[in-house]
Amino acid sequence: MVNLKKYKKVVILGGGISDEKKISDLTAKEVFNTLKKDYDVTLINVTNDCKKLIENLLKNKPNVVFNCLHGFFGEDGQIQSILNYLNLKYTHSGVMTSSILMNKEISKKIFSSFGVNSPKSLTLEKIKQEKFENPIIAKPVNGGSSNGLFKIKDKMGLNSFLEENKKNIDSYLFEEFIKGREITVGVLNNKVCGIMEIVFDSELYDYNNKYIKIAEHLINPNIPSHIRDKLHDISINVHKGTNCNCISRFDFRYDEEQDDVFLLEVNTQPGLTKNSLLPEMAKKDGVSFFELCEILIKNSICENF
């Protein structure tokens, strides 16, 4: 049993420099308000002043850093590298795991090495030759919270997308659209804590469905037992195989016609806001938000290479 008394001084990192700053702030606020009664907590607003960040961390001398940063410089291995260098323990996954799973292009190759299906990748040259019998998805190679997610249905849509994003087109990944049901699997304490279906009116589970017009969340959805087992096994095998630390969330598409699931991405830093999916699954599994935070704290790491 881990003695949590040695983790009493906690620094929480919020804000950040990515386009997911608002989500980082929401997560940090939720964690701060939850821990402040039982822990000595300090909330640091992360900006692009790295020197100031390091000075604040050294000044506070925390027992553990609770990483609430999403996106660039939060879950891509960069902040983790700094915390390793400063010899500070932190929540969530380490450098290599964070960086490879944040990169959707690399992570798809990792999934394939595990024998896991994911949507087929397409080159831009190939797409330009497509007759568009099926839609195509465009999404940032590095990014989260479904920011910058586009569904391209025809040549007109493709031309419009290319024109609007011509300056940063190399930062996008293109893949086939998988029709079906949106399923997410939560892993906490290195065990599956829930399987959830996300039901929404629009064509894509995007930023709007996550944080504005909140989609319907169905825990333990009605799916065949062999599909449920497959979701469980893939999630645990990839979580452990990529060395995820304690927590992760897996986003799938379940195609009922093909009777198969396709892994879309792995989130090493799932949102911890009041509308976030993993805390909702954990609560249904009997784990309160406070207990969830303590699980992350006692599983904090500092990688010594």
C-alpha cells in the first residue's frame, strides 16, 4: 500500500500553449478543487515562458506534479522531459509513450504491430484520384479533443479543405471513414474501468459534442459479448504494450456490418472535467473523482534514463 503522506505537496499544471488550453484549464480547476482540502496544492498556469515554469517548479518543491496539460507541450513528451530532468515525479505516462501515442501517424503503425485494426491511411495523391464512394477523414497528426477534425465527402469538399489549409496541409493525416458506433474504453490503475458508447446527432464526434452540446454517454452499451471482449483485450494489450502509466482512454469505431472494431486513437491524458468520459466511467465503477486523482498521484513516475 502506497503511503500518500509523502505526496502531500502537489503542483497542478494548467493552461499551456496548445489550442486545448481551455480544456487544460477546466481539468486543472477540477483537480485543484478536489484535492485542496486534503493536499497542499499549488496551481501553476503554464505559458510559453519555460524559464519561469522551471523556476516555479523548483521554488515549490512539490512531491508530485499533477499534469493537467492537454495537447502540444502537455501530452506529447515535452513537459515530461522537463520533469524528468528536474527529477520531479509526475502523473500519467512518460516521454516515449506520450510522444508516440500523441502522433497519430506513428501510433497507427504501433497498432498494426499489435495486430489491431485502425482506419486505412491515405496519401494526398491517392485522395485526389478518389471517386469518393466513401467519405475521408482529415485530422491533425498531433492533436486532441477532436480539434481540426474534418469529414470530406466529395471533390468539392476536398478542394475547399485544401484551399483553407494549404499552409499547414503537411500537418494532417488522411484516412478512410469508418461508419458505425463510437465506443470508448477507459483504463484506470492499468485495468479497464468502463466501456461507453457515445451517441450524438452530428456526423462526427468532434469538439462541439465533447464540450459544448454534450453527447449522450451510455455506459455498458448493448454490444455482443465477443465485441466487448475484443475491446477489453485490445485496450489492455495496447495500454501495457506501449507502457502507458496507470491511465488511458481508447477511442474505437464499431462497424456492425463488418462485426469488427477499429482503434482510432489512444489518449494518454484523458480529460478530467465534469463532462469527461473516463471520470464518468470510473464513477460508475465505484471510483470517486477524488479517489481517481489519488490513484494517479500514487502511480506518479519520474523516468531515470
